[in-house]
Amino acid sequence: MGKNTQKKEFKGIVLRLLLVAVLATIVYSNSFTASWHFDDYSSILDNYKTKSLLTSLRNVLSNPRGVCDLTFAVDYYFSETDVFGFHITNLAIHILSAFFVYLLIRFALTTQAEEGFNNSSGLLKNLPLIGSLLFVAHPIQTQAVTYIVQRYTSLATMFYLMALVFFIKARMNLISCKGKFFSRYHLPFYLYSLVCALLAMRTKEIAVTIPVILLLYDLIFLKKTRQSLKNTLLHLLPFFILLLIILIARVSYDGQNLAGLGEAIDRSFKETPRLTRWENAITQINVVLTYMRLILFPVNQIVYYIYPISNSIFSHYTYFSLLIHITILVAAILIAKKSKLVSFGIFWFFITISVESSIIPIRDVIFEHRLYLPSVGFVLFVAGLVLLKIEWKNVFYAFLLIVITIFSIATYNRNFVWKDDFTLWNDCLSKSKNNPRAYLNLGNFYLDKKLYDASIAKYRRALEIDPYYAEAHNNLGYAYELKGLSDLAVSEYRKALNIRPDYPQARNNLGIFYYDHGKLEEAVSEFKTALMLKPDYPKVHKNIGDIYYDQKKLEDAIKEYQIALELNPNFAEARNSLGIARTNQGRLEEAVNEFRTALKLNPDYFDARYNLGMAYYSKRMFESAIIEYQTVLRQKPDIAEVHVNLGNIYCNQGKLEEGIKEYQAALKIKPDSAEVHYNLGVAYRSKGLFNEAVEEFKNALKIKPDLIQARQAIE
């Protein structure tokens, strides 16, 4: 191929990839302001590891999902809680994944071309484009792209595809350079593939199937001799070793003992005790058929499915679903020689879906984002169908372009649903009337808006549907507590704990209830139980610290605050509490630093700003104190102590008029303060208003007859 031809071909590829990027940007253009949703909070907003670049860098390979957490940390560094930057990153990942889908199809066609495939029909140009457009526009991808936290899935898929494409390139180059492993045409791509496989496996567990897919591609698309098969296995050995290391690291991360590796793996990869392996495996037979339906006909999409659990091969038409799966897999084997892409696409779907749809019980049996990686198999399957009937290619193209157009519109419309929790969970309820999770999350939405009656109604409805929904009981209790209905609140917390004794959030809430009602022993008991269940629970350490502080155990309180901050350096409330403790120790400089840090984390944190003003006042940093006090009074103008301190500062600076105004403001709030009357009298006297001064001194003595300085001022 001449240089001009290569240059022209390269330009054509770039233009086609640009078209893919443009379509992706258009169909997701209305997703950039979609709000945070349920798991976004626990994994990103409330997770200090994803807020700290340094911590995320340290954990990038030790944390099972450290690679993705690092990308969240980078986004947070630049955007903080603004969703726009996070959505841009998610879209970029989706576009890059589509690019590698394009290259995967192109390489598969190129491999077939070497075996006599005729490219005169232009399939090498058009089929990869159609496939990548289908991937990027499919509405089933919205949950993996628009739902921010599902970057775990999309990023793992991107690295997965990169690992495969680089591996194929390395294998093709190895053949062309006559098996020279260390050739510069082979080794770099091979190493790229290995690195991408590592990154994929440290992004999400779905990537553990990479070695199997690499082997499958090699067996299906490349000619095999006994020697070439041996070389393939040697090539893949590092990938299987990498997989073993990753699995051991995953188990070790959960704190398991490698001596009992089998039992440790069993515990590490079982997310819920409520669903047995048998029940999950049987249920997933039906779930996978539902996934197929969603890929072929993506209608009535829903964020959270209520799916019937099967416990027998003969329940819920499971035997019928199993028969369909077996038929499809047998067809994939039989058609392998006639259409490698069709066969490979089918096997890709079943292999990649197996991690989250097999014997491993996962808390929720079905989620749409789990189709992101398997959907690549669907795209390959469609490309293979076109190859089966090349003479009908124009009909296929026209049909697929219509499908892509319909899918693009559906994706754009689906993104509106993700606007906020209200639109998302109302959409869920419109398609699943008795969905307790939807009612729970709508209740959370109303609770955040301080619409307590509305939130209580939603929580109650969730419990009507599922009386054993511990989270709904806990949240209902919290809503009652915010309304001042203490007895109802504690009743709901106890119901949550009767259902789920190992529920640390309910333990913490019950502990806070006891603390607020002066039952310190009961509060400590609940907090310590919560820590036994979840040792890395910074809020509980902070709450225990508050109890120690109230008991005048200052050193113990400081220790708990420091533990909370080791677990979460961005915990503003713990910073504030530590600052108060440092103030009581007389270590004002350290206190000021803690209050400042708390305000950097949360500029609207009133208590920290108030305490910072007080610390500045104690340090006689009056100008700084004035700034903080004025900000405090803009938020809450009825704090007498702040007005008094401002009055003191102004009078010491000779600004008597301003000082008098502040004392007068303080007395409107707290008219029975003898000290403020006295201070106001001193200010009047300094201003030459002697009658007014005497009147204030007398007022002070009426309230506090033994106030010596007031009596001396009159005499």
C-alpha cells in the first residue's frame, strides 16, 4: 500500500471516528447537568478517598477499584461537586470505548481478509462505523454513562477493549515479523495490552474475563497449528498470572487469610447473605434473557427493577429461558466456521455477562449498566450478520441507520429522566407501581428539601410494600426525629435493627438519639456497636468524641476526632469539634487552623465560622474577628455574644458609635444581661453621655446587685 493510499485511509478513519464522537456528544448533550444519584453519594461525595488526589494515587493499585477512584479524585480536584466535569469525563470514556469498538471490528475484518475475505464491497470502511455508532447510540448505555458512579463499568470496559485491540495488533504483527517476540513491531503492543488488562481489572471486577476473551479471539480468528497454539498459550500465560494476582489481592484487601483461600474467595465474592448461590444462578437464567430483550428492544427502561427470585428450574419459566440459552450457544458453535464474528459476538455476550449473572450472589439481581460490556458482543453479532449476507449489505445499512436514529432519540429522551432524583424515581414508579426502592429514594429527595411530611408519606408507602425494609425504617426514624417526634423516631430505629442488627447507620442514628436525650451510656453502647460493624466509620468516632468532650475527657475526645480525620480528612464537622477541643486546651493557633480547614471544606458551615471568630477574638486578632463576626451575623443576626464582642472591639478601637449600636443590638436579644448593660454604660460615659451611662449602670445593678464595677461607676 502506497503512502498516499495509507494517508487517505488514515484520514477516512479519523473522519469516521469524528462522526462517532459527534453523535455521542449530541445524544448525551442533555446529560451534563444530570444530578448526583443514590450510589454517587457513598462512592464519590461522601468518600474522602475520591476527594483526595494524594490518597487516590496511593491507593490506585491496592484498592480493587483504585483506578476509577483516581479519575473521580481528578474530577473532584477541578470541579468539586459540580456534576458537569464528571459528566464530561464519562462521555469521553464512552466515546473512547466506541473508538475501540470501531478498531476491534476493523481488526476482525482485516484478519478475515487475510484468509480470503473480499473487501471490495467497502465493508472495512462502513461496518466498523455502523458498529461503533450502534454502540454509542444504544439507550441501554445511559445508565453506565449518565449515572456518574457507573464510570466503574464504562472505564473498565474501555480498558478491556484497549487490552483486546492491542493484543490483536501484537499478534498480527508477530505473524508478520515471523514470530520475533522482542520485535519493536510486537513487544510494545503486547505490553500495552498487559497494562490495559491490569488497569481494567483494577477498575472493576467485570474485567477478570479478559484472558478468556483473548484466548477465544485467538482461537476463532487466527489459524491454528500445534505450534501456534503453544505460542498462543505462552502469550496468554502472563494474563492468567495477572488474573490470579488480582484475585488474591482482592481477597487480601477484604482482610481475609490466604491460608483459607477458598473460603476467603467465597466470602469476598458474595455480596448478600439473603440470596443463595443456587437461587441467584437460577434467577440469572431469566435475567440474562431479560438483558437480551433490553438489547434488542430497549423499551420500558427503569433504574431499579423488582425481579422475581427463582428457586427452581421450573419456576418463572426458567426452563424455557435455559432452553433458549442452550440453543443460542449451540448455534454459536455450529456457525463459527461460516461467521466468526457472529460466533465471537455470542460468546462475548455470555462470557462477559457471567461475572455479574452467575453463581455469585449480588445484592441486586439486575441492573442495566451491567450490559455495557456485553453489548459489545451484540454489536459484533450484528456486524457478523451483515457479513453473512454481503449481497444484502445496502438493505442492512439502511435498516441499521434507521435503528441508530431511533436509538439516538431514545437515548436523548432517556437522559432527561436522570435530571434529578424526583424525575428518576417518578419514572421508576410509573413503570413499577409497587417499587419500595423508588418510594425510599423519593422520600430521601423530599427529606433533603426539608419537606418532612412528604418524605414520611413515601417512607410509609415503601414499608407498606415491604415491612422488612430496614433502610426505610431507619430513614423514617430520621424524618420523625427532624420533626421532633422522638418516640416515633426511636421506634423506627429499633425496627430497623430488629430486621438488620448489623446495620451501622441505624446504630449511629439511635446513638445520636440517646446522646441528644442525655442517655450517654446507651449512646456509647450504640456507637461502639456501630464501630464493631464498621470500624472505618468516621461519623461514629466523631460522635464518641463529642461524648468524651461533654464528660470533660478532653484527651480522649481529641483522640476520637483525630481517628475520624484519619479516616476522612475532609470531615468538616470533626475539624470543627477538634478546633473546639484545642480552644479549650488554650492551643488557639491549632484551633484556628482546624476552623479554617473546616470552612475550606464547607464555606457555609456556620458553627465553624462562629468558632473561628471567637478564636480570633481570643487571640486579639480583632480585624479578622470582625470579618468572621459580620459574616456570622448576616446568617444569624440574633446571637448576642457576637454583638457584644463586636461592641468590645469597636470600643477598644475608639469607634464608640459602632460599639454602642452593637451593645444595643445585644440587649434587644438578651435584655437581662447585666454585663452588657454595664459595657453600654461605659461606652456612653466615654462618649460623654453621662446620664445615659448612669441609667445603664443602674439597669445592670437591678439585674445583678453584686456587680461591683457598676456600683463603683455610679459612686
